[in-house]
Amino acid sequence: MDTYVYEYKGRAYINLTNKCTNDCTFCIRNHKDGVGGHELWLTREPTAAGVIALLGEKPKEVVFCGFGEPTIKIEELKVIAKFVKGYGGHVRLNTNGHASAFHGRDIASELVGLVDEVSISLNNSDAEKYNKVSRSSFGVEGYGHMLRFARDCVQYGIAVTFSVMDLIGEEDIAKSKAIADDIGARFRVRQYC
Ligand code: SF4
């Protein structure tokens, strides 16, 4: 049976799709079938109503993060986020930041009032290095698309956190932090494991 909503670390995670505009070398999908005992490969993508029906207990914190890029299913995401915000829940989106490029319009503006915070893997400090690990369907342009989306979110008042992994080294961590500072995003260094 497909897993559309799963609990992880006390939050409700929503798994909308297996599609993604990246093919990251570090993607968990390359070596696992799920997270926390939940199988996350989908045989069929969910409807918004189907996901909302699974949120009956109105979880306080909802995270759009599954085995693909959630914003590919942007219409479903917006309907579900509106439901969560309607009962006072907190909404986080984990994304690669390609939503506006993928849909060909300003998606960040459509998330205002629906998404409280956005987490984006910055991965590294320039487009070439980013694409080496992300293997984006946008090629090296993927980095610029991601940065523009992050900047748009910040400008619309949506909190953005960029993350990089410690293995990129001190110099690139410092450069990545400078990019986050310039955009007005928070910055987090994750341990590679
Ligand atoms: S952006 Fe996320 S889901 Fe997509 S390939 Fe990279 S790690 Fe996996």
C-alpha cells in the first residue's frame, strides 16, 4: 500500500510524488526504499483529498518531503497546505527549489500564507559543483533557478534555510554561508552519514 503520510520525528510527512528534477548522487532513494520503516516508493500519486483524509488528527507540524520533489505536485500541495494552515498547523516544505523553473511561473508567491518555511539543499557554492552532485534536469542552470526561488521566498516573507553537507570542506562551507547571508536565508551544515 502506498505511503502518502508518515510520521517521522514527531512530525507528519507528506509524500506526494517520486518525480524529481534532480538525480542527486546522495539521494536516499539510491540506497533505501523508505524512511523510518515507511516504504516511500509510490505506485500511484495521491490526490489532495486523499492526503487530507489521512490528516484527521490535525498534526501540528506538517512537512512536505517524500521520495521526490513535492512542488512537482504544486496544486495538490497548495490545497493540502491550505487545509493545514486552516486549523493552525505549521507547514514546512523541503524542496530542491526548482518549482518556478519547472512550472514556468512564480511559484514562491503562491506559497505565501500556505507555507511557513522552506528548506533547500544548497549543496555547494557554485553551479558547477552543485550540478556535479545534483545532476539536475536543468543542467548547470539548476543552481540559478534554485537561488532565485530562495530569494523570492525570502522577499515574500517565507523563511528559508539552506543546507550543505560538511564533506564539501571549510572553504565551500564559508562561501555557501555567504550566499545564504546575501539572500537572507538561514544556514545549516549537515553531517554526512
Ligand atoms: S532533490 Fe531530493 S528527492 Fe530529488 S534527487 Fe535530490 S535528494 Fe532526491
